[in-house]
Amino acid sequence: MNPTLENNPVEPHDMSPLWRPALVLFVVLSLLTGLLYPLLVTGVAQTVFPHQSNGSLIARDGQAVGSELIGQTFSRSDHFWSRPSATGPMAYNGGASGGSNLGPSHPALAEAVKARIAALRATDPGNRAPVPVDLVTASASGLDPHISLAAARYQMGRVARARGLSVDQVDQLVAQHTEGAWLGFMGEARVNVLALNLALDSLGKR
């Protein structure tokens, strides 16, 4: 006669040898990856790169006025203007980084470029030089804090007149706030607009 389960009931298996090591491993990994590792990385960053790890903030009179990494809007004639931003609901919104995603033939982009060129011409009517492309188109991130050297030079005459400075004086400030290509060969020279405008403001001339 064949044995049956009724005659040979299966004994319940003891799971404790399995869940106890799993629980210990969970606690250990949680401490390592969730507490110790972040503390180690934060400590190293604060020690070796304190400025960068705290947001690369720019301060004036002891107060943070912005970051080297995020652009700001400038519209006064005695300031250099930044690259346009396509973020919403406001420009240079760090929580909504992104470009317009409009193609070069899109009518909305063409109209936006025309309006930006018109604004630049209106504030400096005597300047008939070609408008650099980065002054009328947004970057992919919408947060770009830099403009090209060409964009800075395009605006130097206007800023110099508005501030009662010579173009050479403004050119020297631009040169002082020009960052070279990364590692000497990647990208191109660029100017941080916020840092440059703060340097202009520190001259005390309008």
C-alpha cells in the first residue's frame, strides 16, 4: 500500500535560519549605504571642495546673491544681459531645467528670436553688428550662467556708455571674468554674467 500525506504529514519548515541573516544584512547595508557612505562623501566634499559642494554661491556684502552655476535675468542697459532661459514658470528655474525643444524651423522660435533681437537693438540702436546666437536662443538646460566672448563684446559699448566708462575699462573687466576652455581644450572661453555684473556694480558708477 502506497504511503499517503495523511499517513505521513509534512512537518512545518523552520524559517528562522533564513530571515535572521537577511534582517542582519538589511540593517548592515542600510547603515553602510544610507548613513556611513553619505556622511563620508559629504565630509570629503566639504573638506576638499567646500565652495562647490555648497552650491558655488556668489556673495556680496556677506549675503548670497546667486550661484556661479545658475543664470539670472538682467534687463538694465548698464548690465550685461544673460542668455535667454526657456524654463517655466519663470526664467532660470532650477527645479524645471530644460530647453524649449523647438526646432530651428519652428515659427514660435523664429518669433522669439526676432523679439530678442529687437530688444537688443532697441537698447543699443547704434550697434549694427551681428547679434551672437547665444543672446537670442536658450541653452538646453535653460540655466546657463555664461555667455560667449562674442556676446560679451557685443554688449560692451552699451554698458560702457551707460556707466560712463571707457570701452577699454569694460573690456578689462570682461577679460578678468572670462573662463577658458575646460582642461584647456574642451568647449570655448565664456564669461559668467552674474560675476561680471557684480564687478561692474562694485565700481559704483551708473
